[in-house]
Amino acid sequence: SASKPTPAARATSFSSKPTSGRPSEAAPEIAQKKFGNQKAISSKQFFSDESDAADRYDKDRRLSKFTGSSAISSADYFERDESTPVSEMSASDLARKLAYQAKTDMGQLSSAAREHARKLTSMASSFLNDLQDR
């Protein structure tokens, strides 16, 4: 009859297997170079090369919506509507949601206005400099 391998034999046979599925010892250095100062990464980002252009485009499109945000939820990132329907909200919840949305909208509008004012100022300055040069 076949005998069971001893614990030492099992450990030896396990350690002799190829380590292709495990990160190498250089993984932390590679991750630091690849991801720099990002606060969070997904396992897909870490373990794949993301060579599919469609996946990169979709990821970039989703991330571009959050430029300047201090935080995002996974529901926002994956474009899932997980909110409670308005018909099921209490008056105070609805008022709080509307106030938050108004504050967000005003912040975005204010940001856009500042950016356009900066561009107009730059254009006017360039125009006046061109006039003076003539």
C-alpha cells in the first residue's frame, strides 16, 4: 500500500512547484514605478497590462468625469444608479439631496466660469499685445 508523504516531503514538493502565479520579489518596486503616487489601484490594473484599447478608453472616459473630485463611489464610477427613488424619499432626505446637488452644480458652474474668465483674460491680453506691436 502507498504511504502518505511526511509533512517535510509535502513542503518540499510544494516548494518545488513553479511560482508563475505568485508576484515576484521585485513586485513592490515594479508597482511603485508603474503606479507612482496613486492612492488605490485595482487587482486588474496590477496584474494585467490592459492592452485592450477599448478597456483603456472606457476607463479613461469614466475617470475623466471625476477630475478634481476628492472622492468617488464605485456606483458613480461604474455608472450604476443606486439612489432611492424620489417617490420613496422623506421630505428632509429630498431637501438634503437637492441641496447637495445644487451645491455640486454651483461648484462646477463656478469652476467653469473661472476657467473661461482665465481664457478670456489671456485672449484679451494677447490681442492688446498684438495691437501694441503694430
